[in-house]
Amino acid sequence: MGKRNRACEECHRLKIKCDVSTSLHGACERCTRSNLDCVPAAPRLQRDRINQLEAEVQELRNALLDQSSDTTPSRSPGSLLEDHSPAIFSFLDRRIPLRKQRDLLCFFRAHVSVAWPVIRLSMDLNQIRVRSPILLLSILVYSTTQEMQGTELENHDELVRDTIRILGEEVIGRGQRSLELVQALLVAAFWNKSTRKGQQGSAYQIVQLAVDMAIDLGIAGFSLQPSPAAYFSRLEDTTSLEARRTWLACYVALSTSSVSMRRPNTVPWNGHHEECLLCLESVCDTSDIFFCQIVRVTKLIQEIFTQLHLYHLDTFVDGNDYSTHLTIETLKNKVDAWTAKLPPQFTASRTLKFWRHVAMVHVYEVLLHTRTNKSSFAAPFIPGRIPVKDFPMPANMIPPLSRALGALVYHCQAVVETVSDMEPGLVLSLPTFCFAPMVIYSLYVLVTALAASTSPANTYGQHLARTSFKVEQCALKLRRLTTSMQILDPTMSSWTTRFFDATGWLEEWYNDYATILQRYEAHMTLQ
């Protein structure tokens, strides 16, 4: 058999000599040794045509992916390669029927999203099942109580456990990035739950995952560089209202986390935050304007923490110093200015009133600081951390300190009174992650001020009578609210109910402390 005019495909690919003269079967020696099909290479023009066709096929594939992305903007292209939706709905539908899912989604829109409008859903159930199944799962599981779901307690725990597992698989296991996942993570953080078998995911860690993913998607602005691996996952429309709202929700979650743990905010307020805020306010949507007010008061609290060095445990701010009270007065005026500028439809909002008083408690907290007790004002706010012996003891109090102490007690009590006036359903709709802990924090500060003022050697007691704290009244109001909440959430599947139930420590602690004081006063009288 003579030599072929053209080399085989394999030899042509490797660019080596192709010799078929010694082969009995028309195959070259290399293909014979390697047991490969020896196929003559196509002519150059034919190869070019093949390459052209392959390029066109790839172009069509990309067009299909783009078309899918247009109809499903919240899902990343990578998620289209392996759709987990059937497995998710198979798991969900066996535990929460479709009719109940529709009711829960309506409740989320009418109550939860109104009370804390970080996520907006305009789609019906069928649309959201197609476009954002993981977000739907997170909303149905986390933002409603077990009683509302109509599930058995074991099924409720299974829903919580498997939802965080699905989120983990999507975010960590499959490395997915999408606006839907950021929103699902935020829901899981704001209304965080755990099962009876232990914590299923720290809200602080979930928030960090959401923020990092938001940066990778490009919705955090140009000043925050995405990770190299996320270059091809950037969102196409990074300036949509949904993207801007989601990034501001990340700011609120991250700021709340930093305040609770007393750690500096890793993504402080910048120009892109301001741009997002002004953009949402310009749309004149009532829900967005309300959300923007939540963002503004959150930004104010961050400024309070920065100005008073509340993040830095090694920095002491003396509450008996005139320069400190100049800063306090400036911050107080800023909070008052924000309150005065509230749109008329929100002036009676109990939620915004609550955050105003919380901001003021943060302003006056420094009055209770010493060089060594600042770490005790971070979560968890439990009786064992109350600095009953480590508090300021100024020999000569300046007049501004005396007035500020009264304001501190007033705002702590106002937090409790504002919450007590809320409907139990509204309290359960507000985010567990950043609402209930602030109630406990205000109680904690109130009790700490009580301990400081009732110390026999402290001058604070000259300006704050023990009866002015009204601890018994605060405890009674919270007990009544907790009882009403337990009617709506009898199994305490929401952490909010558990937090309010835990305020029972206040009454017990106060009774024990009052007994100790009575014994001390009786002993001093006998002497």
C-alpha cells in the first residue's frame, strides 16, 4: 500500500511524521501501536469549516444561557447547569402544602415585608417557585413560626436544618453566586432559627457570607473589589432597584452584627451606599422610603459608635468630662434632626421610634464605662456579665453628667415601653437578629445603671433614686407581652419569643439584688 497524501488526524494534531507504507490495514504505525482509529486528516478548508461550525454552536449555547438569564435575573448562569429545584420542592411540598405556601407568602408580603422591608416580592407563588426557589424556601421556613406553618415540631426542625444545609451546599459546595442567594442568606440571618438539636448556623457567619457574595456580584460598587474567582459571576444589572435594596440590606445586617459584637464594621458607609439610598428615596415608593429610614438610623448608630469609640475596648471615654458631653450633645442633635425629618406617614411608626431610643441608649452608654468594663457591654446580655462592681465613681460630678444620667434611664425605659405597645404579631415579624437583642441590651444598660447608682460609695445615687428606674414595671410589661407572643408561637420556634421569655431573669435578678440592698441598709441602720 502506498503512502497517503495526508497525515492522519492524530499525527496531524501532534505534528509528527505519519508513515503508512508498512501497515497492512492502511493505518500508520503510531495508531496501530496505540490502538487508535487512523483517519486521514480533513483538508485545510474542511478543517476551517469545522472550526467555524463549532464556534457557531458555542455561540448558540451562550445565547441560550443569556436568554435564560434574562427571564431569570436572580439566578446565576452556573445554577442552570444543575437545577436543584425539583429536589427542593419535593422536600418542601411534603411538609408545607401549596395552599399553605401561598398563605405564608401572602403573610410575608402583608406583615413581615412591611415591618422590615429588606426583601420585596411582587411575583405570585408559581413565578417565585420558578425564578427563586431557594429564596422562597428561606422565607417560608425562617420568617414564619411553626404554628403558622401548621407543621409538626419535628417537621419544623427538619425544615430549618435542611434549609441551612441547602444554602450551604449552594454557597459553599457548588460555589454559586446570585442575587437570590444573597437575599436568601439575609432572610436566614435576620429571622435566624435553630432546632432542638442545636444551632444550625450562626447569624453572624451567614451575614458575612451574604456580604461577601454581594461584593462578588458587583452590587457593592467599584470601591470593593470582587474575588478573582467571581469575575465571571458578576451581575449584569448591578444598579437595579433590587440590587441597590439588597446591598443596603447587607449594610443593615453587617452594621447590626458589628454593634452586637463590638467589632468595627468591615464595610463602612461609602459613596455607593449613599447613591443607593438616594436612588431608592427618589422612586417615592412608601415601602422603600420606610426602609431608607431604617438605613439612616442604622448609619447614625454606626456614627455614634465611631465618635464615642465604642468599638475600641482599649479606648476610654470619660463620662465626667466636658469634651465628652460636647460629643454626646452633637450626636443627640443628629438623632433629633433625623427624627424631625421623618416623612409625615412615619412619624407615628413604633419601629422607628424604637430605633430612635436605642440610638440614644448607645449615645449615653459611655456614662457607665470604666477603663476595664467596656467588654461587658457586648452580647450576650446576661446577668452574669453585669459589672456590679466595676462602674464609674467620680468624686465630683459635672452638671452635664447629672442630666445625662436621667436621659440614659429615660431612653432605656422608653425602649421597653415602645415594644410593650406593639402588637405581638408585629414583634414576631421584626427581625430576631437585630430587634430582640436590642431590647435585652437596653434592659442590661438599665440594670447596670441601677447597680452603679445604688452602690453606697458612688455619687451616681445622689442624682438617681432607686425608684426612678421602675424595673418592676418594665419586667411586668415584658412578661405580659411574652404571654401574648406565646399564644401566637406556643412552641417558641422563633428566637424572638425565646429572647422575650428570657427577660424573666430581670425580675429574678432585681428581687435578689433588692434583698441584698435591704440587708445592707438594715445593717447600716443598726450601726
